[in-house]
Amino acid sequence: MPPEIVLDELQTVADPVELEREVAATLRDTGLVLVLPAHGGLWTVLPAGRVGAVQIEDLLVRVKPKEKVGLSRLLFLLGYAINPGFRPDDVAGEEDDDLFAALGESLTRHCERALDRGALNGYVHVEEALRTVRGRIRVGDQMTRRPGMLLPLEVSYDDFTVDIPENRILRAAVRLMMQVPRLSERVRERLAHIDSKLDGVAALRFGAPLPAWTESRLNERYVPALRLAEIILRNMSAEAGLGQHMVASFVVNMATVFEDFVTTALREALDIHPGETRGQYEAYMDEVEVGYGRGDRVRMYVDIVHSVDRVPAIVFDAKYKAASASGAYPNADHYQMLAYCTALNVPQAWLVYAGSGRPRTRQIRHAEVSIVEFPIDISQRPEELLANLQRLADSSFLASIHR
């Protein structure tokens, strides 16, 4: 079994490799790669439309993004899509070919900084049954749950404790990272020390929604560690696979990441202009027919639509696709945008691609519709990336009001 398999996201051929059957099945189940039987008991491993890494015992499998996006840039795209207040330094990561080693080092460094002055404490609202009065007696609950009983008392109070959402998120991420195989002993020791500083913090159940928290002056030293911890908890897993092989995986769908990032960034960029920006805008291609219900119509969900006075004015669609050798993009994308423009009565649409190059406008024959191809290089610095999307928002809005 090879110690490492490295693939490019768009790779279509690979040499067969030797894998144990259980390892092959476990690797396939992660969704990162396709694992296909080959001759002589070997297996062909190919990308499955996602990027990231999977560690199974001593085997590391990596799929690299097509735009050579490093860990810090990938974490920024993931974080900004969820929270537009996200700052690049919130997830400044160690760049390393071993994604798990980089994540482990980055999380350790951020948590050490957050806890340098000790764990944060805060007030948490508690409702429980006690044999003594504390805080306020919940009379309604007392009468409903314990009619005619004096004890225990249903009470509610605010407790000043270390068991707050911020610490629960950090501890959950640290404990998850500690399960990753082949982390260096030094990083593992540092993670264990961080975990000891969070003694008294309740564990989060795996798969449960992350507790909500609000950035403030009190927790500002925690923010970078929290942003990274949330990304790790949403995208990484570490558990026993088939045959009790220890498996760690960090797998993301770059098409979804890019679409979510562009939607959030354009919504923020267009916020300075009149109107409202919505993602997954519901629309219909056909008119209502007599005798047919709404469910019989041809429904469309447009990636991004900016409306002014509730009337669609600008249409965007984010595509994480590669151009051909000549620089052209798939014809189907233009058919789709023509349908959007026709149904929404908008004369211009913007195709936002992940890639390098210059914008290009295509005027559709026999129609007053044009489609703008607007490449965005996601390997550039976050400040440049957001600045380019701001220019796209400004130019598209100006074009819409001058039509």
C-alpha cells in the first residue's frame, strides 16, 4: 500500500495502486475519490468532484484544487461564505502538503493564543430543578410538572461559568483533531494541554448543531480560533472505519464552496446599492396555464438575483468549471443564462467562473440579451478577490440602470 496518493481535482487517469479491500471500501465511503477495481487485484483511485484529504492509518490521500488554492485560501473561502465579517487572519493557516498536519498546527496555534490568559468565562441561562431556591422560581413549570409538591423547585438563574458556547466549540475541535492519526507527538501534546485548560466545559455531541455565539469585545481574542474550529467541525471527521482502521477526513465540494462564497460576497458588495440580493432565487420559465396547478410549471432556481423595487435587475450564476484549451466555457452555461434572462426579463446576465482571464461579453443572436463571462482567480489574496467582486457588483449595477 503506497504511503501517499496525490491527485489533481481535474485528473482523469491514474496508475493502479495496491490497496487492502477494506481500505479501498473505506476510502470510497469518504466521498473524496472514486475507487475502481483494476487488473491484478489493484485499484484505480480518481477524483470524485471534491477536494481535501483522507488519512487511513498510514495512507494519506490528497486531492488538490484545480486553481492551486492553498490551505489558508480554502479556509478563507469556507469561512467567508458563512460569515461575511470573516477576516483572512482569522484562519491564517500553516501551508503544508499534509493538510491534517497544517490544520493541527493552525488550530493549536490559534487556541494557544486564545487561551494565553486563561479560559473565558461568561453568563449562561440555566433552568433546572433544585432543592433550594436559586434565582427565580418558575411558578408555571412548578405547577405543571410537580402539582402539590414543594420540592424540588423549578428555578432559572444566570450562572457565571467556563461552560459557554465559545469554549464548547474550541474543546470539540481540539478533541476531534486529537483523533487524527499521524499527527506529530509535539502537536498532540499541545492539543492535550489546551484540552486541560478547558476542564469543566461540556462535550458537544458529534453531528449536533454548533452553539451560537456573538463576536464582542469580551471574546475578541477567541475569534480566530473559533472561526477555524467551526470550519474543522463542519468539514472534518475522525472515526473508526471498516476493519477498525482509524480514518480522518477533511472533504469539501469546491463547486458548493465557490457558489456560496460568490453569493455572500456579491450580496455584501451590492449592499451599498439600492435593492435586495437573494441566493437561489425561485422563478418560473413558463406562464400560468388555465387548469394546471403551480406544481406543473417549469421551476428555476437562479444562483444570485439582485432586485430593485422587487423587480429582477441583475442575474449572476457561479460556475466552478475549467475552461477548454481555447479558453471557452461549456455551451450549456450560456443556454441556462439565456433562459434566466428570458424568464426574468433581464437583458444581461453574468457568468462568474473560478479561473484566470479577462471578462468577455457575448451578444446573443436575434435577442436583446448579452452574457458576460467574468473569471475570478480564487488563488489571489483575499483582499484582491473581494475587490474584484466589488468591481463586478458596481459595474453590473451601473449597467442595469443605464439600460
